[in-house]
Amino acid sequence: GEDVEQSLFLSVREGDSSVINCTYTDSSSTYLYWYKQEPGAGLQLLTYIFSNMDMKQDQRLTVLLNKKDKHLSLRIADTQTGDSAIYFCPGNSGNTPLVFGKGTRLSVIA
Amino acid sequence: GAVVSQHPSRVICKSGTSVKIECRSLDFQATTMFWYRQFPKQSLMLMATSNEGSKATYEQGVEKDKFLINHASLTLSTLTVTSAHPEDSSFYICSARGQENYGYTFGSGTRLTVV
């Protein structure tokens, strides 16, 4: 099954760009996702990318996918304090459930 | 967009009692629903997968007699924690998937505290 690894913590200053990285083991996923979880809340789907794409941009968010290296990244431009949260990049194989890594806790310093 | 409603958002119950958590897909039919559990500062751990009209598939180590899952319709799945103990205290989150593969929508979670 899918296994996801990501760094646990990231701290950036307000207004700077944040880059959150994920590596995954299974390359059969059709879609790759980025979810945001604020304290005590559920998960919010931020964006997703088709596995046959290299890049997807959605306002302040840019997703880069390197299938060869099994590497996925999320860039947040002009990071705001409201972006402070835990970010997950779950994967799945075909129709299986999403498998979550430990998440990256993004702290934005004002 | 796809919306999943989960309630209650918070519940406190006494040891030995049962608690039911509901997960509803509001504007789409959820052929499959998933139940996760999350401990503080931990990742989401999949508990079980439920398909409408059939028995849930539980992950290894999850007691099916303790965590009863019912998915009686395409818009509703319930998780009942039976004979709750303090160690069952956790954050429970449901997820529903519609027809499209990208449609993994999550509920807002339920904070269960067993005293």
C-alpha cells in the first residue's frame, strides 16, 4: 500500500513563501491531494493534481509533482497567519482509502 | 461542492456507555465512507471502510464489535463506540467518496471524551 513521508515542522515568516514536501512509495495513484487541518477541525481539501501532470497552480498554491522521484510539493505564496495548520499529502492506490503521513505543521510568524 | 456533515462535534460520555457519531453526505451520494481516528498531534489512522448496504471492512487491530459501523444509505454512515472506555477518547473523522475518484470529502470531526 501507499506510504507517505513528510517533514514534521516548518516555520516561515508572514509574507514569505512556504514549501511543504512529500515523498510517497506507490506511483499508481491517479490523484494526489493536499489537505489542511486547523486545530480541532476536520480536513479541508486544498487542491489535487492528476498523476499525469507536473504542475498545478491555484491562486496562492502551486503543486509540483515529480513522478520519477515520487516527490510532491506544495508551495504557498505570500504565507499568512491563517495558513498555520497541519498539511497532509495522502496517497492512495486505485480505489483504496487515503493513507496519511504524520503531516507537516506549518507555523507562520507574524 | 461536496459537503459532509458530521455530528456531534463534541461529546462527553461516561465509561460503559455507547456513543453514536453520524456522517452525512449532503449533496452527493457516497458509495464509500471511511472512518478515521486521530490522537493528539498524530496522523489519521484508518479504522474501517464502509460500503453502502454491506458490512464494513475493518483495519487490523480495530475491534468490530466495539466500533459498530452502519452504512444503511448512500448518504449516511454511523459509527457507534460501544461500552466506551477512557482510552477510546480521541478525535474521530469520517470521509465520504462519491463517484469521482477525487471526491474524498471529510467531515469536521467528533471529539469524544470518555470520563
